[in-house]
Amino acid sequence: MVGEPPAALSSHRMPTPEVTLVIPCFNEARRLATTFAGIDRLPSIVTDVVLVDDGSTDDTLALLTALAAERAHVRVETGPHRGKGGAVRAGVLSSQAAWVCFADADWSVPPEGVLDFLPPRAPVADVLVATREGAASRRLGEPRHRHVLGRAFNAWVRAMALPGLQDSQCGFKAFRGDVARELFGALVTTGWAFDVEVLRRAQLAGLRVEEVPVVWTHDADSRVRVGRDALGMAAAVVRIRRMLPG
């Protein structure tokens, strides 16, 4: 079993720990200025930022290297194109911090929101998942067709793999460091649906998973292509359920 079961978790608030933040990057040269502007707004508890170049074919790697060299707490990991899940996995497994988070390069969830996922502000949990659903959450600028398809996909995910979780795909999550390294060490899914496998493994292990409402802003330059990617992710959920039947 990964980590400790919920019964072993302390119910009191713990001091804020040191944090590694992983950001996967694939052909992000056009918006790396936005990525680094967000990094510069991160709370000081984020002592280690890992930018993982996922085999980019544009100028991403050169820009990452140059911009990271100006910031002592930022480093770059490189590798072949593996998909978002493979890139996040590489960053997580390079970490040593007490808590590990991952975020998207476009900061759809603002960098200051990191504090909502960490002690002492966050709910007591092993895994904290950003959710765009519920009264305390807000979606900004999202086209209606993407919202409808997203909710349909999340209904499919809940039915097949993640009962009780309203939003598995929002691009920000936080983990206890030991939990993150064990869950991602076992990860098989390297594409967009990797979140589903990680959270499925966490639930089956009896870990405490909590959702945290966020203000989320749609990026028109999103790498997720409605239609083809949605079908591929739906098929991946079926494979995950067969691999991890529970």
C-alpha cells in the first residue's frame, strides 16, 4: 500500500513544508514568458521548480535553459517526447521535497493558489486535486462546447475509475512527496489520461484524496484537442480500469 491509510493521518494542521513544483513543457516557446512570470509570483515555500522539456521541436529547450539559469531555484529536465504524463513523471521522480505539485505552463490555476493545496491551509490529505466544480470554484473564458464535453468526460471517469471525484483533469494537483514518488514510479499511462491512473492508484491504496476549489482560466492555446484527444482519453480510461480493476 502506498503511504499510510487515512486513519493514520493527523487531524491537526501541520507547518508549511518545502515544495517541489513540476511543470511539463512541450513546444511552449510562445508562452514561456507567461510561464516564468508565474514562477516569479510563486510563494517562497516553493523551493524547487522543475521544468520538464518533453522533446520539444521548437525553441522551448533553449529558452528554458536560459531563463532557468537566471533563477537559482529553477532547474530543467530533458528527455524524448513521452506525453504529458511521462514528462510529469520524470519531474516528480527527480524531486526530494516533502510535498510535490504539478501545474500547467499556462497557469490556468494561478501560481498564488499553490498555498491552498499545502499545509496549513489545505485539507488534511495525501493527495489534493484542483476542482473546477462546486460553488466555490470559477471557470473563466471557457467555451460552452468544451465545458459540456469536459463534464461528459468526467462523468465517464467517475463511472469507470474514480467514484466521488468531480474533476480529475484540472491541471493542478499536490501530493505528499513520498506518495507522489511511489504513485508516479508505478505510472504506466504517459498521455493526457495519466491523472486518472495516478488517482485510481491512490484510491485503491486507501489514500486520502481531497478536492480543492479553484479559479480556473481557459487558455485558447490549450494543447488538448477536443474530439480526437477526448476519444483517446476515454479509451485510456477503459485500459486503466482493466489494468487496475480494484
